[in-house]
Amino acid sequence: MKWSYSWEQKRDLSRRPDITDIVLRWEDEHGQAVLVIEAKRRGGKMSNKDINGGAAYLQMPSVRPFKRKSVAFLVDDADMKAASAILPMGTSIASWQSVGRLQAHYARQLRLPASARELICSYVVKHYADVGFPLGAAWILPTDQHFDGSRGRYDAIKSLGLDGSIERFLLGSEVSFCGPEKDTCPIHRSNGSLANHRS
């Protein structure tokens, strides 16, 4: 699996570049495939390139050769009905909140101690809340969590002894959460890198 965000390319030399939000490429038993995801903010309008199902994105030179290629749209829960009415029938569309709830659900299915599962789930919920897509009443952040990117938060994560990919997700999340907290966030204390933060 490879992915990129804000990826751009010209369909031909006479055009301005088309810019995609997210591109995923993977390979399975059926060969290689590409998925272009167009992500809309709450209330975001469909562009001229969107209303035909995003077919223009599939004509970008690096995407065109793939036999398996498709476009999907991510929108706010409140915009699902209007967006579905504009897009061609059969276009793949989901809400940010439904994807977030799915991620939180599967976080709770991980083969880990219950406390670790709930911690990961809370980070997923926090990410979506921070960008204006709360997941609903069933997914409320615990009141004892204070996402401040402090040394204690990092040390607590590392003490759990979790799989490397999960630990990196939690540590990276702390950097994201504490961005505005310049006095506590290691990425600010080390002049734009984590080089001075022990790993």
C-alpha cells in the first residue's frame, strides 16, 4: 500500500494541474489498483470535476494506465443527502463520521488489553473532533484525558509496550493534538523536529 495527499498532475500540457486530496495505490491477488479520494469540508460544494463522479481524476497520466481505478468522496454527515443527489448513481461516497466510527469500532476489536483498546479509540475520536467531525453521542471523549503533548503523555505511551505501528500512531497523535501548545510540544521545543525527543 502506498498513499499520497495533495497530489497534483496535469492531464495534458495545456491544462493547469489537477489536485487530488488523497490517492491510494495497492496490489492484491487481482493486481494493482488505485483509489482517488476527494475529501470535502462541512458544507463544501462539489466542483465541476466532481459532479460527473470525478472521472477527470482517473485521466491523470499516472492513474490512467491502471485497469482498476475509482474515485470516492468523503463529506460531512449533514451533506450526504445533497452530495448523493448531485453525484452519478453508484458513486462511492461516505461521511467522515461514518469512517471515524468504523475506525473507533475496530480499535475496540484489537487483540490488546481493554485499557489499550480504549486509549486507541479515544485518540481516533479526538482526531475527528479536532477537525470538526464529532462522531456522535456514543463516542464521547473520556474526561480524564488531557491531550497536551507533555513528557508524561509520551512516557505513558511508551510504557505500554505496544506494537511499533500502534505506538507511532499514538505518539504522532500527541504531536498533532499539542500543536498549539508550544510550551509542551517537543516538535516546537526542538525547532521543528523531534530530534531532541528521545525515542
